[in-house]
Amino acid sequence: MMTPAVDLDFRPEVPAFDANAALGRRHDRRVAVDDAAGLLAEMDRAGVERALVYAPHAAAFDSAEGNAGLLEAIGDESRLMPQFVCNPTFDDLDETAAQIEAADVRAVRMVPTLHHYPFRSWVVGEWLEWLSARGIPLWLPASYETNWHDGADLDPHAVHETVRQFPDLTVVLCEVHYVQASWAPPLLRSLPNLSIEVSRYVIADGIARLIEDVDPGRVMFGSRFPEQAIAPQLYHLHRLGLNETDLRAVCGGNLARLLRM
Amino acid sequence: MDTPVIDFHSHAGSWGRYGVDADCDLYLKVMDAAGVDRTCINCIWFGDARRGNDLVMEYVNRAPDRFIGVAFATPHYPEESVKELERAVHGLGMAYVKIYPDYFGRPNDDPAYFPIYEWVDEQEMAVMCHATYPFDPPGTTIQGRFTALSDRFPNVRWVMAHTAGTLDADAAETARVLPNVFMETCSSRTALGATEFNVEHAGEDKVLYGSDMALMDARQQIAKVVTADIPRRAKEKILGLNAMRLLRLDGPAKGGAA
């Protein structure tokens, strides 16, 4: 697609669907935007149609409380898709499954680095089996930082050994920083059911190389809002020289497909 | 945009740990796609500053209308540092000085740097470095640090790398009150509202676009300025006009060498 060199009036040329946004207050700091109205306003400014959102409280303290608060915060807003956080070490699978089905939740997030468990089948196997059977994709942050918790890296070997046992489950590696760029590409090459969300993937020409490496069907735009602004990574994706089909896929089509929309 | 786009902060050389190659073609490809006319480039990877500066010149010589060489100086070798700056600036034509106190284990206001600053002060050039360090003494403030440095070396223009990529009130206030202190935008985090915050608090004349290429992608880094909710003229200043003024470049409005 032809684009001007620097476009001060940038608007996305394809439908954009954010694969990584948080909604709600945090316990450890005041974020600039913590409600649906603010998120929607920023999405409008960036030209983003929809966003998959999770609740930081569900990650940091209590998944059930946080997930319930997320649904309340979203209300009837169809542009925001809820993503539940699950903690397989303490949550009850049957109860969580019932909540997921009742709310028609299409994606789940686990945070093993924050919840202090090894991402191994003897911890998460039952959950992954259920997600796989229901066709619900799983998001895994490469790290998760709070100001009272050191953002340890996800164990890539554990991800490799576990995810390969569930070939029908789609797992989305998210929040991958350049310090994890050493292991993320080989992990993606090794696991065909692994995708990547690129909100923190800023290494020079890194996204273009990922797309070449693992195919555009497994790379997804995400913003990491409200920690980060929404528009910059979208602008970046429009500068990669992708054809329209691939740009559509990366900016939103892949996520829509995973969420069966 | 018909004003120049200048990347104030980038690095030459390989950094295998992060998959960064010394690849000038890749550099130029990303610059073209980002719309960057000229990139200020340094090399801080070598203990031997001369070796890094020579590597920078490989890029500059390859595309002299696209790269602006930046000299690296290290106080690890005080017997070499000023001599190497003389060579890099007066012999090779480099435009300003980059230091990296993180490698030295002492902050940028440590007296070990003063011989370098004295030389830069005589040349009336710019120095770029981080504004804070993990080993800063308790109670250190950015404003206190740069006020003391500006008083001692009044002809140096100080560029605080990365500070405009964050919402740091101390850094922004420092740039606002000290005429010779500037902020630069690159950061691996695209902090929500950072560009807007720094334009509001430091002023649109005090912020410079930088990418940290080739660690970070110029397309992604420029986007935080391009998509910011600030006036168009402020974007033009941050993206290049401020750097033109700071480096006293008076070349054509867009493209070519000074």
C-alpha cells in the first residue's frame, strides 16, 4: 500500500481491533484512563473500532471479582470484548467455565509470572484442555509488572513443552519486549498454534521479520492501553509495507478470527 | 510534511543479544519507511571509543546525506577521551557528543566527565546522555543535576535521552527552566500522553525526536510524535526543526546535507 512518508493526519486504512487493552482502575497507580468512556474516546481518536479488554484487578488480586467488574464496566458497549483472567492454581474450573459461557467470553488470559506458578500441564493442563475443546484462545503475557511485583519473564521452555501438548489450542504471546526477542521468534517457529501480540515489540524491523518468519496470520496489533497510547503501534504497522490483505489481518482480522467474530 | 525529519538518537553496530545487526541497508530502509531524512548516529558498544567512532563513519560515508555522525567519549580512558573527541569532531566532522555513564558506574555529573565537558564547552556543542541512573545518590533531582552542570559548563547544550518518552515532571521542568537543556523522545514504552505532557510542560521547542535505532524501530518511535494530540507546528519542531536549530544545521528544507 502506498503511504506518504510522514503522515501527520494518520488514520488507519483498515479496520483495527486492539488485542491488548486493560479496563478499570489499578491498585498500584492511577492510570490516565480507567473507564469505558475514556477508552472509547481514545479508540475513536486512534481510529480503532474494537478492543479486547481485561481487568487489571483480575490479574493483580482476584480473577472472579475483577472479571465481574470488567463486565460491569463494559456494560452494553459492543465495541469492547471482555477477556477473563484465570488463575488455574486457585480458581475453580467449573465455576469459571460457567461464568465464561454465561458472558460469552471469547478469550482468556493467564498470568503465571504474577500468580507464581509454573506453566506446566500438571498445573494448567485441565484448563488448557477445556479451552481447547471450547475453541477459546489463551493470552500469555511475557511479563507483567506492578510497582510492588518484579516483572519476571515467562518461562519459554515451560510454554514450549506445555503448549505443544495442546495443538488445537491457540495461545497468544503478548507484551513481548525486546529483551524477550531472543526467544520469542524461535518459540513461534516451533509452535504453530502460537501467535503474538506486538504492543511492546519495538525492535527495529522486528515485526516485519516476525511476519516473514511465522506468517501474517499469527501476528496481531495490540496497544497495551492505558499504559501505552493506542495509535503509535498502529501507525508503525502501516509503515511495514504490507499488502492490504496482510495489513487487514494483522490490524484486526486475525483477532476477529480467533474470537469467532 | 515539508519540514525536515531528523532522528536525534540512534546507534550503529551489532548488538547480538537483541538481534541488532550492523546493517546499513536495513537502517536506510527503515529510515525511508519512517520518513526520516537524517539520523544522528553514534556507537557506544566499544570500550575503544575510536573503534566505535570509526564504525559510525562507515555509515556516514555510505550515505553522507542521511547520517550525521555523533562522537562517543568514555572516561574509562581519560588519557584518550579528549584526543579522540578532537579527532572525531574536527577530523571526522561529527556533530555532537554522546556519553553513556551507565557503563562507567557513575552519573553524568561525576567529575570524571568534566574534562570532556570542558572540551565540549569550548566547542559550544551538545552532549546527550541519560538524565538519571540506577546508582544515583538518594535525593538526586534532574533539575539540580542539570542546573549545576549548566552553571559550570554554560556553552554545552544538554540533551536528556529518553526523558520525553516518559511523564517525568522533574525532567520537563528542567527543560523548561534551563535554556540549554532539551528532552528526547525514544523509549521502549509508548507511554500514554508522554509527548503531550512534555510539550505542555517543557515546551514544543525543547523536545527532540529520537528512535534508538537499531534497538527500536524508527517507524514505531516516530509514531508517538506523529499521532500525538499536539499542534502540527509542534510536531514539525519535534520531528526536525528543533534538531536543526540545536545542531546549527542550515541545509535545504528537506533531505540533503547541511
